[in-house]
Amino acid sequence: GPALPCVAHKTKAIVAFKLIRNKKKFQHQAGVELKILLHLKENDPDDTNNIIRIKDYCMFRKHLVISFELFSINLYEFIKNNNFEGVSLSLIRRFAIQILQALKYLREESLIHCDLKPENILLKSPDKSGIKVIDFGSSCFSNERIYTYIQSSFYRAPEIILGIPYTTAIDMWSFGCILTELFTGVPIFPGESEQEQLSLIMQVIGLPKEEILAQATRKQ
């Protein structure tokens, strides 16, 4: 579930806690998420890549509990607070540079976020433009892809919809959708179904090329 703010008793610091329930379907992915969070922290000792940092973790009654640094609102809430009217290009540019730094780091580490969307990008503080990418609950290493159906629908890349082997490029697709949404205030491809999602994408960028469709396992 989402991370919730809590007070750490010993230090009195306010941290965010995420509880992953001890259910069979969550257990494997919980282990993957923990492995990825530890990997990301270890390989970014100076915290320069705008990725959420794990503070600690433990098992509590067989459930995995992870604590994180606590930040402000997410970019969806930020867009909403702006009455869905879009924000300035200079601010979008500041967000874009930081998200790209995070994506560059993820690609260098062969990691795919798999659920990049405005809700998973947090402002570090309410009145500054610093951000952090959060929620690696769907993420995987490029060579250890488990799921074929991932990403939140509005931010889902065409290769996921079409059933084509995916790479870190799917996060770049989501990034483009996020930038457009920051500019206009509304999602660019708000499909209510897979078919509508693909139809909206095709209205903007045309039909997929033949060589793309040749690889698609779900082209019907």
C-alpha cells in the first residue's frame, strides 16, 4: 500500500512507512522491491539521483515494513492544486531535468521503474521544485522481467499494450506523458480501456510500423 507518515519512537523523526502484507502474491515482489531499494541506495551514496531512499526495514508479524524519508505532496496533487491548468515551462524544465537524472541512473543500473506517473513523483518540500521518484513496488531489473502487464493505464507504453518485450524505454514513454500533463493540466492519453488507450495514442502519433506489429503478441 501507500507509505504513511509515522513518528519513529527512538529518534522522534517523522518517517514514511510502507507495509507489504504477508500474502503469497505480494511476497516475491516484496523481496524484489527491497532488493531494488537497497541496490539503489548503495549505488548512490551521495543521494544525487532523485530516487527515494530506504531508511530501514524489518519483519513485523511476517509482514515486511520499510521506512523512508518523508516528503511533501506528489505531482498529481500539485497539478490538482493548480486547478488542472498546467504549470510554467520553466518549472516543467526543472522537474524534467530531475526526473531524467533518475531515469538515467535507473538505466545505468539496468532497472525499469514500471509505474512512473505523477503520483509516484514527490516534491521534497511544499515550496521548492526539488523532487524524488518513489514506489518501486512494480520495478524489475531488465534481465529479470516477471510481469508482462505493468504500468498505470494512462502512462502505459504501446509495447506493453501490444505485448512486445519491454526495456527501460517504457519509463521514458511515461516521462513524456507526465511532461505533457504538467503543461496542459490533464493526461494526454486518458484511455478507459486498452483499446481506447491505443486509439488515443494512434490519434497523436499514427499507426505502429509493420515491424513493430510483427513482434506484437497482442495485436488482435
